[in-house]
Amino acid sequence: MQEEQIILGVDPGTTIMGFGLIAVKNDKMRMIQMHELHLKKYDNHFLKLHHIFKRTIELIDEYHPDEMALEAPFFGKNVQSMLKLGRAQGVAMAAGLSRELTITEYSPKKIKMAITGNGNASKEQVAKMLQQLLKIKTLPKNLDATDGLAAAVCHFYNMGKPTNEKNYSGWSAYVSQNPKKIKS
């Protein structure tokens, strides 16, 4: 019998951050929790980032996940939105790295493909498939929580498989894999 492994999945956002936790044991998964952090009430972007960091740390300290899976930002037309989304993802990543979690990021298409078999699936299709897979009684009104849960499930499906996705086991791994981001 293998030990239970916990995976934290995060869908970073500056309006709503979705997250989900699953436990994996003997190649079977079960949902521990899914929820969302509402950030609309904060008009200061830096305050939103603070709350993302703080909530991610709280989740890590409460559930002690073994790994963290993040949905990577998608490329959009609005550069300002992309910047804000990238910052939100970076803050969630920093929280995980500060607790020495291995972090893997997956593209939205890869997550959708892992859950539904279709990289162009809608949020609703992903949520319905997760509902069936994890026997979720009621889906949340906003589907950001299921997006975070989907990142965790995608990671479970991809564990032990070679991947092109980025994977960091700490600050030194991040630095060694991103030398152009370091300024002397």
C-alpha cells in the first residue's frame, strides 16, 4: 500500500482564485476540498496579491500537500490583464516555493484535455466531468473552484509521465531553469 499523497491545484486570478485539493492513494483519487478566494472587494492590486499569497500559505499549512499544480496564464489580447494574471500566478508560486513544494504548471488546454479528452472543452464540460469523476454532489456557482480542482486532477493524471510543462522543486530549481530572468 502506498502512502496518501495530497495535491493542491490552483487557478490563479485577481478577481477570483479557484483552488482544489485531492488525495491520491493506490491510484485512486478523492476530493478533499474545492473553493474560491473572492478578491473583487479589494481595489488595490497589491492587496489582492497579498491575499492570494496569504490564502495559499494557509492552505499549504492546513492540508500539507505534497505537490502543487497551477494553471498557466493563457495568452490574451489585453496586456494589462496578462500582467495581473502573471503576478497572481507568481505570488501563488512563491507561496508554494516558500514551503518547498514541487510546483508544476499546466496550460489550460492540457488541463481540459486531461479531464475531458478535449482541449477546447468549456468550463462547464470540465466541471461536469469532475462532478462525475469525484462524485461531487453540487457544483459551485462560479467555476473557478472547479478550475483549480481540474489542475490538481490533471497533475494526478500526468504524474510519472514525461512532460513539457514547467516543474520547480524550489527556488534553486526555478533559478537554474530560468537564467534569463535573473539580473546581476
